[in-house]
Amino acid sequence: MAFGFFQRDAGLPTRLIPVTTTVLFAIISVVPLHIPGFAVVTPAFALMAVYHWTVYRSDLLPPIAVFGVGLLLDVLNATPYLGTSSLSLLLVRSALLSQRRFLINQPFPIVWSGFLLVTGAVFFFEWAVVSFVHTGPLSAQPFIFGAVLTVASFPVGSYLLARTQRSFLMRV
């Protein structure tokens, strides 16, 4: 007799792993790193999670969850431009869905290069939106530093998400 609770395929709780880890990464994204000379800068861990799950298990991270995570980020950051993160993350998800087949079986440097391109586009988009709202170009330095910090942190975030995927989602 097999006990369903102890099997790797535990049903709904297991299928919620991508959403749960994305929310957790969003919460970690708002923990500030106090670096002299910069405003509060943090890596975009939520972007890493959306990228990873869209490439490897897009079926378990629906657009409504991505939208909700974006709103959560905006609320936690007290962003006056509510919805910017949601739009950014949904655009990333949409763009990646068409590239999944190319990225899914590639070695890590190719996946990381794809993340580099996505991160650059997201940070440029957010800089453009914030500059537009402020009716003039803002300094790009914090956005560039945030993008570099995000890309540099990606191997750690990707490793953690891949381990989670292997541990919980192999048979789902």
C-alpha cells in the first residue's frame, strides 16, 4: 500500500511550488542592500523566478500569478507606479513563451545569456517608464547597477530554483 502523502507527486501543494517560490523571491527582492553611493538597490529575484519557471514549467506559473507577484512587488516597494512590475513580468513571460523551445535544453551559459538580455530589457523599460512619469530622463546609474547585480545573482537564484524543481516537480 502506497501512501500518497509521502510520494513525490503530492498533487496541488506540489503544483503550487512555482507560485510559492516566485512569491518568496518577490519578498526577498525587497530586502535592501545598503551600498554606499547608491539608493537602496536589490537584485530582481522575482524576475529570476519568473524567467526560470516560464522556461522550464510555464504550465505551473499562470499569467494571473505573475500579475499578482508584480502587484505584490509594487506594494512592498511602495512604488507610486502601481502595475509597472506586473507589466514588466507579464511582458517577460510572454516573450519567453515563444523562446522556450530554444532555451529549455541549452547549457547554463546560454540560459544566463538569455536572462542577461531579458534583464537589460526590463530595467530599460522600467527606467523609461519612471523617466516618462517624471517628465525627464533620470539617472540610469541605479538601474544599470540593479541590472548588473541581478545578472550577477542569477546563478545562485537559478541553482536554488533548479534544485527545488528537481526535488518537488520531477513527476508532476
